[in-house]
Amino acid sequence: MFKSLVIPVYDVGDKMSDVRNVIIIGSGPAGYTAGLYAARAMLEPLMFAGYMSGGQLMLTSDIENFPGYPQGIGGPEMMMQLREQSERFGLEVQDRNVESVDLSQRPYKVSLEGEEYLTHSIIISTGAESIWLNAEGEAEQKGRGISTCATCDGAFFRDEEVLVIGGGDSACEEATFLTRFASKVTLVHRRDVFKASTIMYDRAANNEKIEIKTFRQIKKWLSDDNGLTGAVLEDPRDGSTEEISATGAFIAIGHKPITSFLGGQIETDEEGYIVHKKYTMTSVEGVFAAGDVVDTRYKQAITAAGMGCQAAMDAEKWLEEHVH
Ligand code: NDP
């Protein structure tokens, strides 16, 4: 059974009045929902939203599966509305990146740009970042044709041929989105079974601008002085290869949780996802986590928002029992 670590509590003297109740790190749907609930609970939460606040949904065109938006809503628009809603109740948001935290004693320290903030509790909602393939030639072509964000870079490939790599919802969604610009999109997947939901897969499969190539993986990227020209595809079953031409490529093979700033002070699983110990509490008491930084299974905006609500409620209860 989980027993939280006993963290030494220090008297910080004059600075005690500066100690925040809760600092929220990260600003996707989990962070903003945590901020909304914590603000409404009068905890005067402070959020470090990151330089690019809003998280992955800022890179998403249309969100069709968040209840309450019958016509769908743009990702950035939803994030702006979530921010506005939580700020209305008193969430303080700073668009800065946290560099490190010190969880060895309470109150905890959150450091950024030479400044240190003290806090009784923390909610981590830093989400996840795209995984790269790291195939031969990839590093040189990043930003010169190879991208992990169709919403950001798709428009550069008007009337050109592009590749999308992956077999999940992201790959199918990006492939479909890219048909707005590209003359042809080839979806390259290493198996013939797709992780994508049926609706996303069908939408891609039924789009006449999209060709799906299964049992293919990128062996090597091809390029010339102007940037990407294509790739060598390999069949993982027998090692046979073929060349394909493309001036753009979008890697959509999943995400990894953003936890490096924690310096290993919080327990994670072998893939780096933060582990919940009791409700949304992590292995360190008073430190909670919500959203994609924890979620190995659902990874939806709505589940992240739900978990953000839970984390704020858990933090409120914990503060009541341990601090106030
Ligand atoms: P997924 O983990 O679902 O899919 C990753 C895909 O990439 C898999 O098909 C996997 O292949 C493939 N892959 C992984 N590593 C490699 C590699 N080294 N080489 C080649 N292929 C590789 O990630 P997604 O980002 O697509 O989705 C993550 C989550 O976000 C999901 O829960 C999804 O439902 C959700 N999502 C929801 C959306 C929506 O509802 N609008 C939109 C986008 C994402 P294999 O199948 O062989 O493992």
C-alpha cells in the first residue's frame, strides 16, 4: 500500500507569506482545468504555462470529440477559451518554462530564469512531446522538409507530395489535414493493423488524395541542396526496399511525456510517464499530476481535462489536511 514519503517541512521565516498554495506546471486541458478548479476553490493558483502555452492542442486543427461543441472547435481557440475561463476566476498565468523543481523539502521550490518560487503543492500537467524516428538523414532535414506538426507546417507543401509516418489517430488526422494543401499524401505504416480509431482511419482511407502503404518503414531520408527529396522505404518482413519521392514528411508515431525538469525526483514508469500513487498524487506528497504526462492509455483532451479537475480537488483536500 502507498505511504507517502515524509518530506521535511522547513520554516521559511519572512518568506512564508510568499509561499503559494499551488503551482500548476503546464497549460493544456489538464492544466487549465486544474487552474479553474483551484481558482474557484480560492487557492490563488499560479500557472507556469510554458513559452508556448496551450500544449499540443495548439497544434491541432479541429477538435470534434470534446462534448459541448457540436460543430467542433479549433485547438487554439479552445485553449484560449479555457485560459480565459480559468483567469476569470483568478488563475495567474505566466508564459514561462519551469527549469527545475526541488522536492527535497517543503515548501517546494520551483525555479526558472534565476527566480525561485515556493509552494505548498504542485500540479504537473506538462503533457507530452512528439517522438522522432531518428532515421538516417533525419537530423539534417528537420525543419527543411521533415516535421512533426502538420498544422504548423502543412501549408508549406502546397501542390507537393508528402509522406506521413505512423498508424495511429495522429497519423490519420495529419494525413487527412494535409490533403488541403498537398497534391498527394502517402501514409506509411510499419504494419497492416492500425491503432487509429475507425472513424479516423476510414476518413484517411476514403480520401482519394491519400495512398496507404503498409509494411513499410523509413530506412533512410533522401535529400539534395534544396531539402528533402524522398525516402528509402523498407519492408520489415523481408528487408526489401523501394524509393519514394516527397518534398515533405510528417512523423506521427506518438509522444513521450515531458518530465526531464523533475530531475528524477518523482517516480515514473519505464517510459517516463509519472505514476499516480493515491488518486492523482505522485510518489511525493503534495505533488499531483494530470493529463498526458501520466496517461499511457486514453490521451484525449476530455480525459486530460477530467484529470486536471481531479488533481485540483486532490490538492485542495491535501492542503486542507496538511497545511491550513
Ligand atoms: P499512437 O501511439 O496511437 O500511434 C503511434 C503509431 O506510430 C502506431 O501506429 C505505431 O505503430 C507507430 N510507430 C511507433 N513507433 C514507430 C516507429 N519507430 N516506426 C514506425 N512507426 C512507429 O500515437 P498517436 O500520436 O497517433 O495517438 C496518441 C493518442 O492521442 C491516442 O490515444 C489517440 O487516440 C489520441 N489522438 C486523438 C485524436 C483525436 O481524437 N482527434 C487525434 C490524435 C491523437 P504500431 O501500431 O506498429 O505500434
